[in-house]
Amino acid sequence: MDAIQLILATEKDAELLHKLQVEAFMPLYEKYHDDETNPAKESMDTVRWKIMDHPKSDFYIIKFEGEAVGGVRIRHHNKGVLVENIKWISPIFVISAFRGKGIAQKVIQKVFEKYPDTLTWMLDTIKQEPGNCHLYEKCGFVRIGDEHDINENMTLVEYEKSCVSARRIAEADAEEVSKLVVRNFLEVNSKDYGLDVMKQLANVFTAEKILQTASYAHMYVFEWKGQIVGVGAISSFWGSETESILLTIFVQPELHGKGVGRQIIRTLESDELFTRASRIEIPASITATEFYRKLGYDFKNGIKELDDEGHYRLEKFREVAL
């Protein structure tokens, strides 16, 4: 039998989970005095409500060699709204007597296995607790978003794990990528530019156009459950060794706002054409401009104006080690 088990809690488990939760989180409360956010300050009624919060969440008892040692709650909603394909780990805890045994890391892997259709996993943790941050990073999470100051001693940071895989484009992908791009033109960008304009552009972005771009750029496709759900490319900026440009960034329309775009940008920003560059430019559609700005890109030369192709020119500067 596996030493670690996840047992879906029922209402009768509220007292047990509350006791474990208080024991696990009280040392952090005594350190940070975060009355509004620390699970140790939750009442048993709140824990009971979380257990009964189906279908919006699942609360599991963590058992190690048959003994209850903690808990993990998987949330399927954000601010009360069910969100398809995104799940939150909130919270996960193991009591102190059983820490240092790798239990939490194995629990996270078991959680991933229980929800194989998940596109993106989210959680937050305390910035001042490097051990917690290291745990989540070992499990494939990356830090994103703004920091939230709880008090003068404590800051919450957001983490995300994408279940989308990235690889360089192959010739056989071109037709599928073309269809993905065209869907975005007709279903998304047409709201800002008009359908007629987007139909004209859609006629240009054939499979041949995709392969042409891939011939001079590093183009990646992003797959989930065997389907291409995103595309992005990076190229040198007019042959420059110190400037690059991001191109052809699109996400399957149904998956907008679910972390795929951030995964695309992270992948492009790890490419050699990005890491060698001191300036990176993006010709951003009206639709996507604010998304890029949240990721550190801003209007070129501080000027917000559309170019002749209807793009805002955005840029990011970075220091490059010599």
C-alpha cells in the first residue's frame, strides 16, 4: 500500500481537519500575526463549510502510513465562479512532526494525477518562507503576478503551474497553427478591428505564411491533451544581435485568460534570442496590449499610438551580462 493516501473528507471529518490545520499553521500565525489570512484562525464551522463546498472544492485528509497528518483542498472556483480547467491548491498543510519526509511534494504530485484534465494550477504562499517557495518551484510552479502585502512582515506571492507543453514547430503543424491564428482573428480581434479587416488578414495567414515565419524565427507550439492550443515566435529585430521581436502569439480562444499566454511568453523569454537581447519589441494588437503590459512591456518610446498595421509598438529593456 502507498504510504501516502488522500481521503476525501466528509462533514464528520471537520473536527479532525480543523485540529490538524490549527496545529500546522499556528507557528506561522505566531510569526506573522496574519489574522485575516492564516488558516489557524479559521473556525471549525469554516472548515466544515469548505468540506461541504461541492462542487466548488474537494478537501482531502492526508494520511501517512495510516495516520492523519494534514490536509489539502482543491478549489475549482475563483470568487465563487466555477472556472473550467483551472484549479487552486488552497491550502495544503502537514503537521510539524511529519515534515521533512517529502510528504507535501508527493501529495502535490498525487493531486496532479487526480485531476488530469487541469490546464493550470494556482496557489499562493508567503514570500518570507523560502522553504515553501522552494517546494512549489520543485513541483513546477513559477512565481507570477503582483505581491500582496498582508502586514509589514508578510507578503503573499502567487504561483502558477501550466500543464501545457512547448516544443519547436514542425512542418506538419503549419495547417493546425494557421487555423488557430485565423480563429483568433475572426472570433477575438474582430471585436476591435472589425470582421471585414480580419477576414482579409485571415486570408494571408495560411500554412505557408506560418512556415515562412518559422524559417527565420524561433517558433514554438504549445500542446495540451494532444492538441495545439497556442503558438509564439521570437526573431532578431532586423538582424540585430542585441534586439529581438516577439511575433505570432496566439492562444485557442476558449483558453484565453487561463495561463497559456503567460506560458508562451515565459518560453519565448527563455529562448536564446531573448536572453542575448537588451531590447525586445512586440507589435501588439489592441486586444492583447494590456496583457503584455502586465508582463513588463510598455509603449515604445513612451508613445501610445497605433502604427500603420493597427498595432501598438511595445518594448522591454533588460540588462545583458557581457
